[in-house]
Amino acid sequence: MIQLSILKITGYGPWTLTLGSDREHELQMLQASLYKEVQKLFSEKNCLVFLNRADEFFVVSNGLGLDEHIEIQKVLEKSFDIHLAISIGFGDTPFDANLKAYDGKKNKLILNEEHNIFGFVNNTPDSKVTIMHLDVDDLTSQRKSNSPYEITSIIFGLYSKMSKYFLEKKSLTFFMGGDNFMVIASENGKNSVQNFIDMVKDDDEISLNCGIGTAFTSREAVKLATKSLDTIREIRDSGKEKPEVYELSC
Ligand SMILES: Nc1nc2c(ncn2[C@@H]2O[C@H](COP(=O)(O)OP(=O)(O)OP(=O)(O)O)[C@@H](O)[C@H]2O)c(=O)[nH]1
Ligand SMILES: [Mg+2]
């Protein structure tokens, strides 16, 4: 069972217009500082925030109750001119949790009116979450034959494929910067990752490594996923044949 909390700025479109046309730099600074604060507040509660299209946030919030969400909302409301709505949902897969959060907001299932929180909180908070950390093997060597923008185009092409492939497995993919991706994974998504790696190797000549982590909180799952990825690198760098997928669980 996975719990997702989706944070969305309320009335953002109309508010941006109030800034006039010379606004883009202001919006970029606002989005960056909002992301920094949201990541800080949730990581302090052992969650990880995934940036979605720069103005929306997906938090894997396993183990977090309504009271903790209210606590975070109070800090955000004090810190920013704009305000956020939180929709919480849970389900057997990350995609289902996202649907439930979406339904909760659409059907106005209010959890806390004053602080704009909607949806459903999982009251059996002992379920684990699986995160996969995928990274291009030796991107540095590609930099020798491709310019910075060409690398970006390759990475975004890969992101597009990954997002589509794992969505079909009810898993959610996020781009983390550089050549790093994280997938909030269903069981099916986790079991299909080797197939994805093989497909990308055959079709695009891109080699990927994948570290998998499973734990009760998303921060711990991400820590284990990154540790798994680093383990693959260590095996490779010691001269042994490396696995492409490595998994750790708490
Ligand atoms: N989000 C995130 N970005 C990282 C992490 N480690 C590295 N990066 C970014 O990824 C870029 C590429 O670094 P690497 O993946 O280490 O380089 P590489 O040549 O592909 O080396 P290997 O992945 O070890 O094969 C870096 O410039 C960073 O921007 C990480 O743990 N998380
Ligand atoms: Mg890499």
C-alpha cells in the first residue's frame, strides 16, 4: 500500500497574471524556493518530494497522518503569498494512490477545511514502499561526442519512454536531474525493470543501472535505492561483472 500527497498551488494561473508580463524570473524564483521549503519540511518527516512540472509536488507520504500534513501546511501558509492545496490518496499501486488523491480533491472530500486538505489518509501505516533509482551508465563518455543540449535531448527522450512504460505498470517516474530518474514502483513495475533496461539497450544503445530500495518510509526507500545503485558502481569499478539491477530492503 502506498500513500501519496499531491500539493498544488491554488489559483496559480490567475495569480501569475497579476504580476504583469515581466514575471517569468519571479515565478522561477518562487517555484525554486517553494520546492526547497516543501522538500525540507517533508524530508524532516522521513518523506521524499518529487517535483512534478515545477509547480506541483508529489510526496510519497507513507506513515504520515493528517496532523503532520496540517503542521506542514501551517508553516507553508506563513511563508508564502500563494497557498497550496493537499490531496491525499492511497492504493495498492502508486497510480491508484494518485487516482484516489485526484478523486478526493475533485469530489471535495474534505479532511481539513481550514488548511485545504482533501482525500483519504491510510490509517494502517505499516506498509512498505518501493523506489527505483535509475541512472545512465557512464554518461560522461557520451559527453565526449555530444554537446550539452544534445545530451539533454537524449535524456528527455529516455524520460518520455520510461514514464510511458512504467505508467502501464501503474508506476510513476520522475526526473531527478543529471542522468537520474526515480520510479515509485508497483510490484509489476519492479519486476519489469530488467525488461525496460534490455529494451533501451537494444533500441537506443543506452545502458542503465537500477538500484531498488524498499522500506516503510520514502526517504529510507530512496536511501536504499541509491545505496543499491552505488553498490552496482562499486562492483563495476572493482573490475567484476556488474549486475544491472540491485535490490535492498529494510
Ligand atoms: N539527483 C541525483 N543526481 C545525481 C546523483 N548522482 C549524480 N547525479 C547527477 O548525475 C550527473 C551524472 O553523474 P554520474 O551518473 O555519476 O556520471 P556517469 O558518467 O554516468 O557515471 P556512472 O553513473 O557511475 O556510470 C551528475 O553530473 C549529477 O548531475 C544522485 O544521486 N542524484
Ligand atoms: Mg550515470
